[in-house]
Amino acid sequence: MKIAWCITGAGHFLRESFDVIMEIKEKNPETKVTTFLSKAAEEVIRMYGLDKSLSNISNGNYLEECFYEREQGSSFPKAGRMLLKKYDALLVTPATSNTTAKLAYGIADTLVTNAVAQAVKGSVPVYIVPVDIEGHIESKMPYFIDREICMKCEICPPVKQCPNHAITDQIDLLMCNGCGICAKSCSYGAIRGGLAKIKVRDIDSRNVRILGQLEGITIIDHPRKIIDVVKECKY
């Protein structure tokens, strides 16, 4: 089976999406996954320490490449593969509210939204996991410094041991690679990840409903359900 996997810049459902795609490949070694990354996805994957996992999923061989939006110019030529029916399915997981809104109103000005548009035109089934469906969500956060716990040590082990020099009095998430060395080296437990409870905006819920009514697109409410989608596509 050949899968096109689009990733956007959401932290919510990100690790779960990676786990599911890895599981699919482990159970079906012949499966090929091409990954399409938005600019924000590239940053967030690094923040969450998932770079190595990405290279294990898409190793660079034909139909197993990683295509980065920053390298694709304004015409996104690799999205044209959808018209050539190179893939059995296109997955967008996780999909940010921004991507969902653009897709709901037919805007295709990014690598991911263009890939979806071309997939629909090429009759490649599209399955999307939005992060903002309705109600409230608990989103996993990257590492941060809890200032109420931080003792402002004169010699700070996390600062000295950070391989990317991402820590001063805060963590620069654009430099952080999510390795977790800082959290392990802080004696006071002042550096940690965590969960943030987030309210889904009405407009985001409405855009998900609109998107779900469009031809060729199916909304999935959790990455785990991609397993069933792949089985259906395969058989």
C-alpha cells in the first residue's frame, strides 16, 4: 500500500499520529509512506523530538520521501503525484484549525492544502484528523520552564547540558529538539512538558462540519481510527 501523509503544525495528536503510522508500517512492511510537511510541521516535529521517527517512516527512497514546504516553491510540484494516482490514500493528521479552514473554503496555497486539492481532483480518497472538532481538548505541550518551581541556580545544569543552546531564562522552542536532557538534569523538576486544556472555537467546529461535507474527504476524530481506514483501502 502507498500512503501520502500530510502533517501540519499541531502538537495535539502529533505523537499519536506518528505511533499509528509506525504501527501500520511495522504490521505491513511493504507499505510505503511519503510525508508532506508544512513549514510549521517541520518546527513542531523538532520541538517534540520526532525527527528520528520521521526518518524511520519515510527513509528517502522512491514513494518514501519527505517533502518540505520550504523546498517546494510556490507551485508545489510534488503535489502533482496525486493526479498521477501514485497513492492509495492521503492522510492529513494532525490538521490544524488553519489548514481545516482553508480546506473548507477551497484554498490551496500551502503544500498540504494543495496536496489535498490535487488528491480530490485525482480521486485519491482523503482522510483528515482535525485537532479542533468540538468541546474541549487536552493538548500535549513541549518542554517549558515552570517559573514557580525554578530556583534560578547560578550554575544551571539544563543550560550547560542543552545540546542546542536553547535555554536561557526560558526555552527557545525554535531551537529545542525535544530531547528531554534539560528535564532530566534539573534537580528541582522545573522543566517539564504537560497538558493544556483548550476550548475549541465555534468557528473551528463549523469549519470541520463544512469540510466533512465536501466530496472525496472523510473526517476522522482520532488517529487510531486510521488503522481501520488503511484496512478498507487495502481490501
